[in-house]
Amino acid sequence: MYIVQIASECAPVIKAGGLGDVVYGLSRELETRGHCVELILPMYDCMRYDQIWGLHDAYRDLWVPWYGGAVHCSVFCGWVHGRLCFFIQPHSGDNFFNRGCYYGCTDDYMRFTFFSKAALEFLQVSNKRPDIIHCHDWQTGLVPVLLYEINAWHGMANQRVCYTIHNFKHQGIGGADILWSTGLYREDYYFQYDRLRDNFNPFALNLMKGGIVYSNFVNTVSPHHAWEARFGEFGYGLGHTLEIHHHKFGGILNGIDYEFWSPECDRFIPHQYTPETFEIKAQNKKALRDRLLLQDVDKPIICYIGRLDEQKGVHLVHHAIYYALHNGAQFVLLGSATEPGINDWFWHEKRFLNNNPDVHLELGFNEELSHLIYAGADMIVVPSNYEPCGLTQTISMKYGTVPIVRGVGGLVNTVFDRDYDQLHLPEERNGYVFYQTDRHALESAMERAIGLWKHYPEEFQKLAIQGMNCDYSWKDPGDKYLGVYEMIRHK
Ligand code: ADP
């Protein structure tokens, strides 16, 4: 099959979170099975150019229709760790992708509206006719709309779209300029409730809703979150739309790329290890302490890796730091906050705890350090308010770091409580789960984990190795995505 992924991220060249990992990992899995995969990405000024091999211009004069005129673009092409990527660079005064950031601009919805339009235009004029176009999140929600309403009339009637939603919270809300810029001129038609009109604001269009309505298949990134989004509050207003389109909606758990995330072959950690040589993990713990100037004492290291924002349960993350310190554990945090209030709060904590030899807060994004933390820590906390899938718990398990998680979204599908899980055999359990959002719930799970580490170290090691032996690779999700592609391709 010929598959084109259109996305706003692809690790490691463009990565703000799990979306980048998934776009890369899924593409690699599909290619190893013999399918042809190409990626179309924006050419951001701030992406990691050092992660692209052989960057060259592939299509010099791409004219993208825009507001009745056209924007001149160049398309560059290069390999990101073996994946063939096309990068779209517009030459317009809007400087859509020269902002020094991936997201966070007030005109984000127009930046990615343009990207969606340009990606399809590129496919159209370069005569690329993939069997499947796979798009991701609100940034590319307009792709199936444009494909069906415009490009299908210009030789692209046979392309099918799979649309994956990684986070329902950000939906891409905008006004009629989305329509006028892209050539979708019939305002009344697109503003209908069963098309792009936002479910709550009758004067706004919702790009993610467009993606759901127009795609051939829609999925979110875990079965449990698919249920939560459709029936609970985590659809952020799109539950009714999902209900209407439930026949083409499902949940497929994200995999992780074990070529990149595996303690056996990880280039970023000083000492490689396997479940059979688990004792070597202690040397990485020592290396982590040396690097972060933590004291070398007989205490477990608990870590947090991830964005610092409401979704991730920042208040519980904060509480976990102090609970660990007061209960004989060390704490390492690696996180970045986009909200100024949360950023200031953690910078304040960092200064406050600066001289404490049992804690280190690293504020910012650091891929390489994240590997050392996964390898060196004993436990990881993931107290999310909601979590479509979550990758940090599955990555940490691979490194023998025991997850302590809140039972929501994909965390429910991947972490099984050592003491209380009733659906899995004791030898299949791999962590600790709590359900409430208050600190007592978190404390009870942390207490059980720290207690096992201190009083039954052999049992703790057994639990960690059981986590290492779980298979959260792309194998099973790869089968599922291919099943979806096959299904929609023959419709
Ligand atoms: P998100 O909601 O951000 O997508 P996920 O758990 O799905 O969360 O994915 C997070 C990914 O980003 C993981 O690969 C994690 O290691 C990485 N990550 C998150 N924050 C940081 C950071 N500050 N530095 C390095 N890597 C990070």
C-alpha cells in the first residue's frame, strides 16, 4: 500500500510531545512491513535540521491557491532516520512556519489551514496518488474536507483518509476565513451543524469536527479514551459528533518504537541492560545521580517526565515531589510548561529546592536526558487528569521503571495494579494505579510502591521486570492500522 502521513510533528526532527513519536513510529512499522510511506510536514525554522539527511529541494514552484490568489512555496525532501519526508516552505509575508515555535501563535488555525491546503496541493500537482492519507489532530483536520470537496474533482477521488485524534482538547477553532482562504466558498453549507460548525459556538468552525465528519475512519489513541471521548467529558464537546459517526470511530493504542526506546540498545544511556541483566540498571541510577548532583544513598528515585500542564495533573506532580522527599525517596522532574503561571510556579520550586541533595527539577525539553532518567529512576508518576494514551508509562516500563498512574484513558489499557487488578494475572501486572484526583489517592499508591521497594526489594524487581516483558511495540497497533486501511480502501 502507498500511505502518506500529513502531520505537524515527526520525531526526532519535530517533536513537542507524543504525536511526533507516533507519526515516526507508525511510519517505520508500516515500512518494515513492506508498505511505501511518505510524510508531509511543515518546514519550521526551529526544527532539528541536524536530524535530516540529504535535505534537497524536491519541488521548487508549488503555487498554493490562497484567498483567490496563490502563495509560492518550495518543497524540500530529506530522510529522517530512514523516513522520507517532504517539508513545505511557504514564501509569504505571513511567515507561517518561521516563528521560532511549533505552536502557540494566535493565528495557529490559519497556519495549519494553510499547511493542509498546501499538502494536498503538493500531492495533486506532483501526481502522488496514495491509497491512504493518514492525518493527525486538529492541525490536519481540514485535509479530508478539502480532499472531498475540492481535490476529488481534480483527479483525487480514490484517496481514502484515516484521521487520528491524539488530543481532543485542542480542536482548531476559527472563523469564515478558513473557508475563504482555501476556496470552500459556500459559507452556509460549511456552517451547518452536521459539517464544520462548532458544536457550541454557532459562529465558529471547528477543524477537528471537519476531520471527524469527512474522514473514512477516525480513531483516538487508546480504546479506553475512545469510550471516554464518546460517552464522557473528554470529547470536549465532540461527544455528540462521535456518537453520530460511531460506525467509523474506534480506539487504537499507540505503540512505542523499541529501536529508539530500549535499554538494550539505547545510545543515550551509559550502561545497556536487559531483563536478564537487570542489576546493570543500578549503574544508570548512579550515572543519573552524578549528572544531576544527587546524593548517593539507599533511596528510590521517583521521576516525572512530561509537559507541565493541567492535563498532566500538575498539582499532583507537585505534591508527588514533596511526598517523595518526606517519605525517604528522591525525585527527578523533567518537564516544560507552556503556561506562564505554571512555568513561574515550577521555577520558584526549583530555586526553593536548589540545595536539596534529594531532588532535581530540570525545566525545559531535553530528549537525551529523558533517556537517562527512564533508565536511572525506579518509579515514574503519571497522575494525569486525562490521558488519551500516554507514552511515558510504556517507555518507562521498557526501562524497568515502575509506573504509578491515575486510571484514565490509555493508562487504563497499559498499567495494571500489582495489588488490586482483577483482570490480569499477578505475573501480568506491572505498576500501581489510583483513581481519584485528590492527593490522598496519589499518596496511597506511592506509599505502596515505596513500601515494596524498601521492604521487599526482590518483589519490586520482579514487578519491574514484568513491566519490561510487556509488549507495547508497534506490532499490534500496526496490524490494527493496516486493518483499518484495508477496510476503507475497498469502500
Ligand atoms: P503528550 O501528551 O505530551 O503527547 P505523551 O506521554 O503521549 O504526552 O508523550 C510524551 C513524549 O514526550 C514522551 O516521548 C516523553 O519522553 C517526551 N517528553 C515530554 N516532555 C519532555 C521533556 N521535557 N523533555 C524530553 N522529552 C519529553
